[in-house]
Amino acid sequence: MSAAKIKVLCVDDSALIRDLLTEIINSQPDMEVVAVAPDPIAARDLIKQHNPDVLTLDVEMPRMDGLDFLERLMRLRPMPVLMVSSLTQSGSEITLRALELGALDFVAKPSLGIRSGMMDYANEIAEKLRAAARSRPRQARHKNTPPPAQLKAPMVSSEKLIIIGASTGGTEAIRAVLEPLPANAPAILITQHMPGGFTRSFAERLDRLCRITVKEATDGERVLPGHAYIAPGDQHLTLARSGANYVARLNDGPPVNRHRPSVDVLFHSAADQAGKNAIGVILTGMGKDGAAGLLEMRQAGSATIAQDEQSCVVFGMPREAIAMGGAVEVTSLDEIPARLMALIASSGRAQRV
């Protein structure tokens, strides 16, 4: 007996997007569109009627804003939601808010050549829907949630680095790691799978929430304590040295593990340039990007941490890293920030700031 197909409900005010999503999804052997809706009002009854496994949701729609609908949905009937977002500055900010409210992931609508552009994304859309169907709905973060208690790092060294990689579910996981860190935390380099146009908004949002300075990385800039540098969408981020200093390097080399930016690319450079002075962290995400790089960091003397299954939205990347032997420790998301500070405190060669 064949496994039941993943049931998808598509909510979008564009008839063209609804048709294209239906064509893409129904061409997959393991999923089907059970219904489409032009707005959230129509979607409510269809959810009750069809009990879908996954919802695709447009951000900007008539009759009810997509965010308002998402917030109500995650409160009353939590389910995996994949956002379909426009590649604009306002679209990226709204999409990040949707991820904060509990959406699993997003795909970006092409700005030109919508049919051909959507078809180019067909495999990505299908993979994200499969990951969504296997994921666990998580508690949304509300605007009134108090910030986490600040951790202390009285001793840091400019030689120490934290290197983080994440994918699906990673935007909120990265926030959970960075937000408790003190302003004098070691320098942090981050690769999050995200298309161009979204990483700057992501960095700006984190910068507002965190005590450390968070920014999109630029090529050749010095890597400083108290700062986190996020790989721009569509560019690999690597760690390099210039004399006694660490610097960030960007390149537009070919995708690795089908990703640019790639976590493996960042981890490999950290193993080569920082070795025992770095801590590698692999967070929630589908696929295997980062697993080989985390193992290389461990072999170079780095402390390494993988997020545990219970706290992951999608356990793919950490699972692969653990199976390959790259993770020294497997830790729940809420314990990772304190564990990072403890590892820094115990690593010696620290200087007062």
C-alpha cells in the first residue's frame, strides 16, 4: 500500500500563482493540492474541510492580511506553513515577521518571468513542502515576549570565534542563540540559507533585538568581537586572515550542496584559519550542508555543537553532522548560548575588554 500523499492548500490572491503552485505540486508523486483559496477568509473553511498537511500562504492579500491570518492560525490550529513572498524590501521584512510568528520557511516569487521563474523553483518548493510536512509546529514568538536574560562573558579574546550554520527554521534559531549574548561576546560568522534581498533585513532585525552588533558581511572587513556577520544571500562567506586580524571574505563561487551561501564553505574556512580558536554550531535545517565542514572543524581542534532533534524544526543538517561524527556535543537550542559562553570561558588565553 502506497503512502498517503502530502495534502497542500494554496492561499494566494494571484490566480496565476495558484495555478503554477498547483502544477508544480501535482507533478510530484508524493503530494497534491487539495484546494486553493484567493484569500484567508476563503481558506478558513477549506482548512476545516480538507485538513491539509501544509499551507502555502501569500504575504499580501485582500480581505485579511497574511500575517494576521498566520498569527490566528498558529494560535488556534498550528500547522506547517510555507510563505510565498515577493522579493522586495517590504516583502522581506514581512516574511521575517511571518517566520517569527511560526511559519516554517518561505519561497520568493520571481519579480520577472513569473511562470519560468516559478518553474525554476519547482524542486525547491517541493523539497520545502516535504520538509514542512515532516516538521513540528513550534511556539510562535509574540511581540510582548520579554527578552532572554543576558549572559555574561567577562573574559574574551579577539582570537576566539563562533561559527554558525543553519537552514530551514534557522532564522528563529539564530535569534535564540544571539539574543542572550553579551555585548562583548566573541566575533560570530553566520551562514543561513536565504536568497539575496532577505539577508540584510534579517541582519537589521537581529541587530535591533541583540546586544551585539549584527550586520550583513562585506568583503574584506575586519572581524571584531561583539559583532555577528551574516553571509549575504547568493554569496559564500569565508574566514581569512590579514596579518594578525581575522577578516570576512565573500565570493560568488559555484553552489556547494546546491547552496550559495553554503555552510560547508564557511566551516571549511574556519577549520583552516581558526582551528581550536573556533566553536562550530550547526542548527536546524534540511539536507546535509555543513556536516562535512563541522567534522573538519572538529578535526582541526574546534569545539563543535549540533542542535538536538527535540528543539529542531527540521533535524536534517544536525542529524547528518552527528552521524558523520562532527558534533562533540548535542544540545537543545535554549542551552546553546550558555554553553558557548562556558566553552569560551574555559578555553584560556582570554583578555579583559
